Amino acid sequence: MGELFQETIIVSILAATVRIMTPLLFAAIGELVTQRAGIWNMGVEGTMLMGAFVAYIVVTAADTLAGAILAAMLAGAVMGLVVAFMTVTLRLDHFVTGLGLNLLAGGLTLFWFRSYIAGRPQPTFEGFGNVAIPGLSSIPYLGEILFTQRGLTYLAILAVPLVWYFLYRTKYGLEIRCLGENPKALDVKGVNVARRQYGAVIFGSVMTGLGGGFLMLGFSDRFLSEVTAGRGWLAIVAIIAGNWMPKGVLAAVLVFAFLEALATHVQVIGVEVPHQVFLALPYLASILLMMGLRVRAGQPANLGVPYRRA
Amino acid sequence: MTDLLRVENLTKRFAQVVANDHVTFTVAAGEIHCLFGENGAGKSTLSACIYGYHQPDGGRILYRGKEVRLTSPSDAIRLGIGMVHQHFVLVEEFTVLENIIVGTQESGVRLRDQEARKKIRDLCNAYEIDLNLDAYVWELAVGQQQWVEILKALYLGAELLILDEPTAVLTPQESDRLFRIIRQMCARHLSVILISHKLNEILQSDRVTVLRKGQVVGTMKTAETTPQALTTMMVGREVDLTIHKPERPPGQPVLEVKNVSAVGEWGEPVLEDVSFTVAEHEILGLAGVAGNGQKQLFEALMGLRPLADGEVSLKGERIARLTPREALDRGVGYIPDDRFRDGLVGDFSVAENLVLGWQYSPDYRKGPFLDGKRMRQLANEKIEQFQIATPSAESAAGTLSGGNAQRIILAREFLHANCLILANQPTRGLDVGVIEYVYETLLQKRDEGFAIVLASEELEDLFNLADRIAVFFKGRVMAILDPKATTVEQVGLLMAGHGDAREAART
Amino acid sequence: MIKVEPRLESSLAWTIGAFALAILAGFLVSGLLVAASGADVLKAFTALFQGAFGSLKAITASLVKATPLILTGLATVVAFRAQIWNIGQEGQLYAGAMAAYLGSLVLAGMPSAIQIPGIVLFGLAGGVVLGGLAAVLKTRFRVSEIISTVMLNYLVVYLLSYLLAGGPWTEIGETVSYHQSPPIPEAAHLPLLISGSKLHIGFLFAIAAAILCYLLLEKTPLGFEIRARGYNPTALRARGSNVPRTIFLVLAISGAIAALGGVSELFGVGHRLRGDYLFGLGYTGIIIGMIGGLRPGGTVLAGLFFGGLESGALYMKILSGVPSALVPAMEGIVLLFVLIAGVIARFRFVRVTADG
């Protein structure tokens, strides 16, 4: 294998890593805010699926990429509203709610999808192209890896410091972190706990919907019901593995994305291993990551506990 | 004196229970007004209504002569009402500063922590409160945490401060200091509602309103009444506060604890080099401010917390690997401080809770199945013997009152234990009547030859019940004392970590 | 004024009423879905129910469809009652089918009376291994069972994909591979209950499993621990139970029941190992178990009902053009309402006067 060829492959894998990271990062960084507010939203997978599906419907029916992305975010918001209603207002178990929502999303998208394509070939679309950042994109290697990406990828990367700033430098961030640790401490100060938790859940779900929309429009040309393939769950693992810190989440997401990027390059690399092994890597990695975790100091003390006044 | 707060005919119901029934009382500016009553008399509900945390079903609240509607704590805060909860409402992972400012900034989005810091410093200086604002709350001693709570209220501009059982977690000396500073505050601009069921706290107030079963029994000047009279008003009958404990010489040692150490969740030491022995016919009292290792000691003795070092022997036999199963099988009975967390399954019936921990015992089995008939029979026996007020043996334990839940635990532990009872705060949150009952039964077990380890926040009770008192501070035993040769003040100093009191106690 | 307050004791009638309302609400919303897709709602639902329960043949077909759903539903019940969030029924069902297939290769040529029980045991072992793995990950390595079971689902599916697409179990045609195993010899097929129908003894497995689950949960010490853990895990530990052992047993039993669903589908219906017809049975089982109120009896009812609808869906599609995917959507919708009903059932409405 020539040296030039090797270099090309490495750059290509890294560029793919950044691209593949995007939907995971949207979901994980959004749900990080939700979890810091004490709500363990297990419906990430379903929310992502909804986002992807709605984006597909809008882009194929109305032929607008911007509209499709907005619709995906809206779908996320609706899912978030349901999660918030069930966990915050009805105080249902967070796990049960999330599981229920995933199953609901699976059923609904399947039905709508079948209804949508009934009696005709499945419509396809043209997704996002790359936006090269002038100047920066011509830096050798780095330009291709970091600065020749889809527009939303830049936004996802930008979201990491923004969310960090929000959580640690704004009054709302302090309140959100307080909710995750001890919501009563906020309640006794006369601050509306439910309203902030709704906000945090819906923000996370909008970001997850955005991630789902990008998954659809950034990689593919048609909808498949298994399009999310567990990425919502990987986002949750990334939050845990990242010890509930924005930069930790980014690091964990990068690991998953790199493994997936590797799988897409198997044939090029020419390794004599069944390709299923590579496809399975992110899932195996997430179990191993969880096994290796000894510290969970960052886990919000009240995560997943419905809050009620007593 | 003008009335700062006037509560008129306030009524509050929960489900079928009337927590406050036409309650009327007033708080004058600058006074310390005590709401005195047993657990469940409605004090906490009343204060929650005044703080806007609950909405009353009837009656009205006047503040500075004007009727006010408090639909949320924010309404109360705006008027200048502040509250310090008995169980602190703090974020352990936040600094002192963050705890004080969270939820208080009205305008802007960016945190303005520097302005806040200055304002809090001024408050601290004004009242000689010594606190590191950048320390994490989990680093602070319980007494210091209380100052964080008070600062939270003052920072929000409280003029009327509700203090809920403020000295439950303090040493006698710390409570003195607390009330000294509260007095200073009252001299300037503060009024205080003091919620309490403890006589030594009440005596710090100007006036006292006694509540019983949700109703006001009367309001009087504290100086013009006596502890005995107040207690009679609170309970509604004459109460004999003295406990009759027959002299019994201790028998063979039952529990021997040698150089036991244990660590907490983050590897920090929670028990260090703890040694003591408890014999038959003996009650060892554990004194100490909450959070100084008493709970961890019980956990270690029950095998719920691994020993880092040291050994535990029962009836002369060293237990190599202590597990909860091992402890129960060897005849140890455990009355945990948080009964609905560690002692009972709230959704289980009384009958099921009575065999919880013994579900595999052949006594309650028929072949591979649980013997339902035997369980019901046992439950009916115990309901009668321990006077458990429950609709039936099938009722869920979680629907019963704290006192009846505790009776289930007593019934179960006394049935299965045969040598040692570990009782952590067994009277917490109970009525006087039930407290008397719990103490009677413990003394009866002592008479039968059990060794008993009893932790209590009520120092007086320990002095009455215990044959010896071990004082805990930061996971260490400061001293083991004979209550008959010791004063409450000496124990208080030891609880605060002043080791020289040990010398004082010995002489 | 009407006030809402928690009930002290649950009322069975009120609970059942709330569930009935939830199912009704689920149907109403599903009807809206059908209407939105432009089809005739009444016609679609009539066809759906006719296809499900309209004739003896339809009923036996419904029972066949219900069998794996009841089993994965029961797997959900056993785990969720202990607050162990096993969502690995999907993987455990696959593992059961794969292990049983392996068993059929090992036992090939033996008489049915030996082969079939052996195959079932192989399948159960597959589920125990996968469920037990999640238990060990949880108790030894503190890996949440939610994460591990989801990830194991994907890993098992990829393993099957490898085995059937190029791996040792691949059926090779003249030039291409079909992503499926060769057919299973008839001696290893599960016997039929009614000859001429498709109803096989797997259905009896499901009913027997439901009865055993009921006895386990309500009558045995282990069931006592399972329920205690579901309500208050802290107390269970403080009361001397070996909690890691309980967790292992719960996940092993849960895995085994789900695996039985896989065995039953493979040897009773599919008769060759293939991914498609096994897909989703595990996830649907979670819905069935939850709609069944996490009770064995309720799960059997929910399984029969939705199994029936899944069986009738094809008829509906032919008669009214509504996609058969309506049924999974309905399941999700009904589940949502059932969850809400579960909360409502815990409250009561009382009339209160202003004062006094």
C-alpha cells in the first residue's frame, strides 16, 4: 500500500468521523442539558427517528432542506413536550416513559412511511452538500477533515462551547444544574421547577430532532425505518461516559464516530474480517466503555427521580 | 407591638386528614414566636402555608395588616418571609455562594456572582458568621450548613424567618450560639417563627402557640409558663417524662467492636478506630450530631458497609465476613432511622413486611411456596400484640402512620432477634405516646437479656435510657461515659470535638 | 370545587376502568391516523377485527401470532416487576432461536421425542446466557442493564447477520447466498395442536409460562424478592437478600422466556433461521407486558388481543388499503394512554366545599 494512499485513507476516515459525529453530537449535547435538569430522557432513539422521518417527508414532499430541518426540530419539540408532560407533570417513571416513546415512534413512523409510499416507488432526495470554509479549507489535511463539512456540522461543534457557557456561566445554567442535584432547593426559592424542566427536556429533544434530521439529510437519499440504528442510545452512553461534562461528551461521541467511520472504510482498508464485526464495534465499545467507567462523580444526584413537593 | 403576621382561621386538608383546623395566631415585629406541638400536630403544614408552599383551603393570612394570597414561595419571599427547613435544602455539589444565589438573580442572563459575593460578605460581617463562600457544601459540618440556610433567607431579604427545628442537628453549645445571633438579628429588624417540639428550644422564644391535632390549644408568654404545663398542653394529658429503668448488672458481652474503620462513597473515612463492647442487659447510647458516623456504624454492624479495618464479634465469636444475612441469621435485630427506606417496603402489606428478610425461612414456607395462611395468622397476632392500627393485615404499610410503621418493624425484629438490637433513631418523627411505647419495649428487651445499641438525637432520652453513652465525632468515639456521672454540657463539648472534655468528664 | 388527590388504597374497578378508557382512547387516536391517511376508518377496523377474530381459522392464526408476543411480554413482566429494565427481549429472542438452531444441528437425526426437548433446552440456555451476561455486567461492572441489553440486541443481530450472510449457517444457492439458513428437517418442527392449522404447541408453552410466572411472582420467595426489589431495592438489601443473585435470576429467567419465543417462532412457524420474521418481536413484547399491567394474566390478554390484530392486519390491508403497520402504531399509542391511565388510577376525584 502506497504512502500517499494511506494518507488519503486516514484523512478520509477522520473527515468521515467528523461528519458521522454530527447527529450524535447534536443529540448528546442536547440531552446533556436535559439530564443536568434531572430528567433521564430514554426516548432519544425514538425522538431521533421522528426527526429523521419528518425531515424525509418534508424534503421529499416540499423539496426544501431548510424546511425539512426545521420540521425535524419541531418534531423533536413535540416529542419533548410528551416526555415532559409524562415525567414532569404526571411524574411517571423516566425509563418507562422513554421506552414507551421509543416504541411509539417506531410504530408511528412505520405506519406513516408505509402510507406515504403506498402505491409508488419510494421518493428520494438530494441532501446537504459540503460547505468549504474559505481559506481554512485549503489547509493541508486539516482543511479536508475539519473545514470541508456540512454546514450543520460546524453548528454542532459550536454547540459544545455554547452549552458549556450556558451551564456554567449563566443564571439559567446554574438553575438547571440545581434541578439535577436538588430541585427542592430551587422550589423553595419560588422558582418554577416544572417550567425549567419542560424547557430542558424540549431543548434536548429539539437538538435530538435536529440530529435525526441531519442523519437523514446529511448522509442518505431515502428513509429506512432502521435509519437511527441505536444512535440515540449511543448518545445516552456518550453522556454517561463523558461524566456529564460537555467536553467529555464530545470526546465520547468522537470515539463512537471514529469506530463507525472505520466500518465505512473497511473495504478500502482491505482487512479480512467480516464487515459485521466493524458494524458492531460502536455497540461493543459502549459496553466496554461502561465497564471501564469507575468514576461517575458527575452524575446529577437527582437524575431520573420525579420531583414532587412533600 | 404591631402584628407583623396574622393568621386567621387557617384550614388545610390532605386527603381525609385535616392538618390545620381553623388556626389563628399572630407574630409581633421583633419577637421569636414558637409553634409548639408534637409530630403531626400541623406545625410544618402551617409554616408551609405561610411560606406559600401549600395553599390553605380556608382562612386568611395578613402581613403587615394587609391580606395576602401566597400561591408560591416567590410570593412569600417578595413579602420578606424566609424559611430554614429542618432537613436542609442544599445542593451538596454547589459552593456556598452558588447555593445562596441560585434562583435569585432577577435580571440578565449572565451570572453576576461577584456582586452577590459582596452582598453576602456584608451579611456575614454584620452577624459575625464565618463561612468560606467558595467551599462546597459537602465539605461543611452540619452546623455550618445551617448558616448557609440562614444566609439564603437573609440574602433574599427575609424579615420574618421561619426556623423549623433548628437545633435538631446542633450540639448544645452550637444551639446557644445560634440563638445568640438570632437575638441580635431580632434586635435589628428580624422576627422569627420557631417550630419545635423540644422544650429547650421553646424556652428561647418570647411567646409560644401550642398546637395539637391541627388546632390551636393556646398562646402564652414563654416566661409565664412551665415546661410541664406546655407538655401537658401539647399532648393533651399528663405525661410522666421520667423513665423507670430498673438497675441490672450487665451480663456476658454480646457485641464486641474492635478498632473498626470504614470509608464512604468517595473513599473518605467515615469510621475510624471504633471500639466498644455491649453486654447482656445493657443499653449503649450513641450520642453525636447527625452525620458523625452513627449511621455508618449501624451499617457496618449490619454488614451493609464493608469494614476497612477492625473486627466485630457476636457472643464471643468473631464474624469473618459480615453481611446483612449473616447479621440477621445470628439474631441481630435492626431498627433503621429511615424506616420506609431501609426497614419496610411501603407497597407491601403488613403481613409481607413482617416476614421481609425471612421469606426463605422454613417457618413461612410450604414446599417451594410462601405459606400465605401462616403469614396472615402471624400478622393478625402481631397487629394485636403491638397494637398496630391498620385496616387489615393486607393493607399496604406505606399507608400507615409513622408510629404504626415503626410498630411493624419492632414486631418483626423482636420476633426474629435473639441477642442484640441495633436501634438508630427509633423515635424519630413519632408522637409522645409512641415514643413512650418504643422506649418501654426496648427496656423490656434489656430486661430479657438483650444487648442494645441506641442512637438518638434527644440527649435527654439517652441520659434516661442508656447504661453507658458513647460520643461520636467525625467517625471516632470521643469517650464512653457513665450518664450518671456526666452532664449534658460535657457530652455537648465532646459532640463538638473538644477532646479535653473527656478529661473534664473523668474527673 | 373538584380536587384531585392520591388514593390510599388502589381500587381494582377504577384501575380496570382507567385501562379500558386508555384502550378506547388509543383506538380513537388510531382511527384519526387511519382517517388522515385517507382510508375509511370503519371499514378498516371492521376488516382488522374480522381478520383477527372473524372465523375459527382467523382465531388460530391469531393464536400463532400471539405466542411470541405473550412470551416476550412475560419476559418483560418478570424483569420490570423487579425494576430491572431488561429491553433485551429482542436479542434474547434471537439468541434463543440461534442456540436452538445450533441444538437442531447437534441433535440432527435423533427421534423427535429427544430432539425437540433438546432443542428447547438449547434455546432456553441461549436466553439464560444473554440475560445472565447483562446481570453480570450490572452487578460486577455497574453497567446499567438498559444500556447493556440494548447494545447486546445490536450485537446479536450482527452476529446472526454474519452467520447467515457468508458465515457457516448460510444457505448457498447455485451462485448466491439467501441470507437464511437451510430449512429445518421436519422431525424438529414443533408439533401442531390442530392439524391443518398452523397452531403449534408453542402456544401451550406461552400459556404454561404465564402460569409459572404468576406462581413465581405471587407465591414464591423469589417472587417476593422480585416484587420487593421493584418497590424498594434499598430495603431488600438491608433485609439480608442476596441482591446480585436476585438480579441474576431475574435476568436469566427473563432471558429464557424471551428465548422460548424465538424457539417457538423458528421451529413452529418459520422453519428456517432468518432475521426478518423475528424482527421486532422483542420490542413489541415490552409493549405487551406494559399494556398487560406487568401482570401475567394481563399480558396474556394483551398478547392475544394485539397478536390478533397483527394477524388481522393483512386482511385489513387487502380490504381497505391501510398499511398493516397500523398495528404497531396502535400498540405504541395504546401504550402511551395506558401509562397515563396508570397515573390516573392512582388518584381520586373528590368534591370539596370552600370551607369547613
